[in-house]
Amino acid sequence: MLNNFSVSTLLLIFVIILLVLLLIIQQISISRRLKKVRQDAVKRSGAVKGGQMAEQLAPFLPEFPCDPADARFIGKPVDYVAFPGLSQTGQADEVLLIEVKTGSSRLNSHEKGIKEAVRTGHVRYVEYRID
């Protein structure tokens, strides 16, 4: 028969082994989640870079809403401000705010707000003079 010391020692060793196994399992789980997060970050980064490249090339792609010479890239909060007709006749026929999107990307809240301001006619031209 095992004495009390032996039983206590065996129980302690069992608990220590169990704790070490749990820590190893937790580390494996963390490593897997970290790998997934990193892969997602790389994927998103690639999508952002692709979108930024598309923004720069957009004026030269088919069905862009105006002559590339009439478009000015500003990036934020909209991608382009365009003045159709300006490069050909010297007169702008209209003013366009152009937001370039790729894939399934959607307008963010700022872009939606700007779109709504234009739609409802809350657009002004201001001449600001500095003397």
C-alpha cells in the first residue's frame, strides 16, 4: 500500500502534468488564432493596396464618367473632383464628386453623408479672399 506521501506526490505530479498540457493546448490555440489574424491582415492589406491602385487608374478605365484631364484626385473624403468639359472648352459643364469602389466595397458613413448632401442640394461655391 502506498503511504500518504506517495499518494500526495503522485497527485501533485498528475496536477502539474495536467497544467502543463493545458498550457500547451492554450499556446497551440493562440498560435492558430494569431496565424489566422495575420493571414486576414495580409489579405485586407492586399485589398486596400489593390483599391488604392484602382483609384489611381480609374480615370483611364472604360466608363469613367469624364475625361481624365478633367478629374483631380484628392483621395479623401472623395477620390476625385471632376469638371467635365473644362479641358476641351475651358468651361465646366458640371462638377462631379467621384468615389471609386472595387469589388464589394461600400460607401463609408462620411461618403454617404457627402452623397446625401449633394443629392439634397446642400452644395455651395465659396470665394475666399485673403488680402
